[in-house]
Amino acid sequence: MYLILFIGIALVSYLVQANLQRKFKTYSRIPLTSGLTGREVAEKMLRDNGIYNVRVTSVPGHLTDHYDPTAQTVNLSEGVYSGRSVAAAAVAAHECGHAVQHAVAYGPLQMRSALVPAVSFASQWVQWILLAGILTVEVFPSLLLIGIGLFALTTLFSFVTLPVEIDASRRATAWLQQAGITDRSTQPQATGALRAAAYTYVVAALGSLATLVYYILMFLGGSRDD
């Protein structure tokens, strides 16, 4: 049953990622009427929200866009930074949405930021501890329990991330329309691109939860054998 569940989640994850790539590729061909680049869209959204201490930078890679609250930078992938498309504008505005969250002390973002050090530590060790715990579950079940605790922390992080990403997209779509960056013909496309990106986080969170339940059942089974 769990094998079927994992295969199903993996298939859904693949389909969601493929849909995101397809939409981004399609919407990257649709130009903005304003002709603004992703960098210019980001800078305008920051200014419109009274944010002047955040820089917009270019980073290598494809869809590597992210906001760094420590360095106070909106980092846009090369295609988004210089792109003049609906997709570039949507991604740039989404990342600026995180900067706005930071500026207004948005609760879920603060919670996610507080979890980062612990999650970074957990991510480095969780797979090794889980592997050792699985191999020794019948003689030393506590090790698997420690691994489950670390994995639960990463699962919690995935779910805390959901409202952060959804809210950033909500702020982005509202501002794009309000600022006149998108119009009636391009607003649905920008919204669709951001919605497709949000689905990837939903699937990741559900997959993490399913895996956590699997490890818990494995621990309970090993404990009963004792």
C-alpha cells in the first residue's frame, strides 16, 4: 500500500514539475506590454512597497530565483533578470513578495526563518541517522526515533513554507495588476504560472508527510518486535 502511495506521489510530483516547466517555457515567449525586464519589475515592486534596502541581483541557473533575507537581496536567475516576458515578471514579483513579507514581519516567514538553522542541521544528518536506525531498529530503536524527530522537523518546515509561498504569490499577482505590469490578457497567465509553482510546494509537503508516516510505522513495528 505504501509503495503504491510513494509511486503515486512521485508521479504527481513529476507531473507538477513538468507542468511548471511547460508553463514557464510557454509564458517566457509572451512579452510584457510595458517591455520591462524582470530586474526592472522587481525594482519597481520594491519601490512601490517602500523598500529601498534590498538589492536585485542576477544568479546563474534556471528557476534558481530566491529572496535572501540575510543579505537582503532578491536573486533572479539569468533568464528572469533580463527577460521581458510574463513569466519573468511573475517570478520577479513573487520573489519581491518575500521581501515585502520580510518588511512587514509576516508571521509564517518569521517562523520559517527561525527554523532554518535547525532544519539545516537536520538535513545534514537525517538520512544517515535514519539509515543507521533502520539497520539497527530491532536492537537500538531509539536511533530510528531520533532520525524520525529530525525528519519531522524537515516536514514541519515544508508545511510552514506553504503559506509563505502562497502569500508571496498572492502579493505578486495583486501588485502586477495594480501596477499595470500585466493587463487583462496577461494577468491570467501570470497567475497560472505562480499557481503552478505553488503546487510544487504542496506536493513536496505531502510527500514529506507520507515518508514521515512510513518511518513512524517502521519504528512502531520494530518496537513491537522487541
